[in-house]
Amino acid sequence: MKLLAYTTQDGFETVTPLSAKSRNLAVIYSRHAPGCRLEMYVNRRGSNHFFAYKGERCSDGITEPESLTHTLCKTVLKELADEGLSTELKLTHKGRRWDYPVPVILTSGAFEYPIQANGHQYFIDTFCTFRQENISFLKSYACKWGGQIAFEFFHTSGLAANSPKCRDLERMGIPVIQVAAREGDFLYLDEDTLIGKTDQEAMEQIELHRQKIRNAFKKQIIGVLFNSPVSEAYEAAQELYGSLETALQRIKDLEQENQALVAGTELLSDKVKQLTLEQEHYLYRIGEMAQKTASEQASVQPAQEVPKPMGLWATLRRIFK
């Protein structure tokens, strides 16, 4: 039972059967890619309204329209991106889950976004631009990925990392993140549960699921990163940062060498001061010892006898002796 359709062949405004009826829309369009949509109309079975194909459906080259889950996921993400959603990307790349989330602020969104790549035209489920805060731009994923992400929602059939679409988008510098919305996944809406509900009940359940998806994306977007292209600006920045880190390391090494030389010079200076003090001490001791020695020598030298005065006869006797 089809409960959501587009109002035009190329646009992305969606309507429910009751809203289409209240707006007197005689023709609405299936949830195929733009240009491939089939005309539909509002049908009724009992009290339930739903969309049905108009006339005979031509199936040549036309696959089944995307699921309601797929439509809700890509439209909700587009709406959130236009609102400036701040969230985290929790990614798995090449079979390994990244240890850290990638904080992003989505700045715009478009679903079923057409893009020409390598001579082919591709439609991206939800194409978003983004920025990052509190990180140097030249080191950010906003710089590395050119501020753009292609989100693909995996419901029944998904992409592969080596698919032409992923490879061509990678050559254009656009990363591809695939988000699972398969049966049993958190984002999945079982359309069979809508069967038998009144129109109001069905619309309320769809709206509740839409809010569930919004709340999930506001917290985090979990997906597989198929490619991680590197922009020219990011690559050039990494080379410059590498050269800068080498220069900073050399400066650090030179500073350490200089500190070692300064420390050695200070050690020698302290040694010279110590030796000078020791020299002064020894000279002082030598001076003291010299004074002491002189004093001691003076104290042990014999005193000279003073001649006694002699009388006249003694003097004569001494002369003529």
C-alpha cells in the first residue's frame, strides 16, 4: 500500500493520500528517481486511502519504487541539513570501526541530487555540505573532503566500495557514506504494519517514525565510509605541516643541545669559582705559615752578649798580652 508520493515528476515535495485528496491533486508521482516516476492517483478501499498507479504500469526498465523507509531517511536528513544539524559521524572504513567520531555541522542538503562524474550521471540519495568547529581547517575533514558528503541509504540493495559510482565520486573528491536501513534496523519502517490502519492512524505512525529518524540523526549518523578522498588543499597542508613539524623538532633538538652547552659552561664556571676560592684559601694559609715560621725562627736565634766595660789596667794587659 503506497502512502507517500511526490507532487511532480522532478520535484521532491511529498504528500500523503489524504493531503493529496484535500488539495485536489488529480495526478501524483511514484517514488522513483526524477524523470522515471510513474503517474499515480488517490484510490480508496473501504475507509482507507492509498496511491495507485494510473492506467497500465509500464515495467520496461522501471524497477520498484524506493521503500517508504528510504524516502523518509533521505528527506529527513535533507531537512536537518538545511536546519544546520550538528551531529557526529560514527564510521566504519575498510572493515574497521573508527575509534573516534567525526563531529560535523551540516549546512545544506539535497536529495536525489544529480551529479556528473567521469561521463556518467548519478543521483545521490542525500548530498550534504558541512563544516567543522574547534579544529584547524587545514587539518579537518571539512578540508580533506571539500566540505561535502554523499549519503546513500541501504534498504534492499546497497553499493560496494569498488562500484563505479563510488570510484567516480572519489575522483571528484566526494566521500560516500552508506547508512543501513534494512529490515530489522533501527531506521526501518515496516510498511506492512500500516495495512489495516485508518488513514489517520497510518499518517500518525509515519510521522512518529519520521521523528524517530530525526532524533537518531541528531545524536549520530552511523554508516560505512566507502572512500576517503583527499583534496589538493588538504594534501598541500599536510606537506607543509610535515615540514613544520620537522623544523620544530630540529629547533627542539638545538635547544636541548644549547641547554646542554649552557649547563656545561655553568658547571665550568662554578668549577673555576671553586678553584679560585681554594687558591685564595691556600695563599692565605701559606701567608699564615710564613709568618708563623718567621716568628718561630726569631724566637730560637741566640742573643748576642753585651761586652762588659773594662778598666784601664785590664785594657793594657789585653793589648800587650
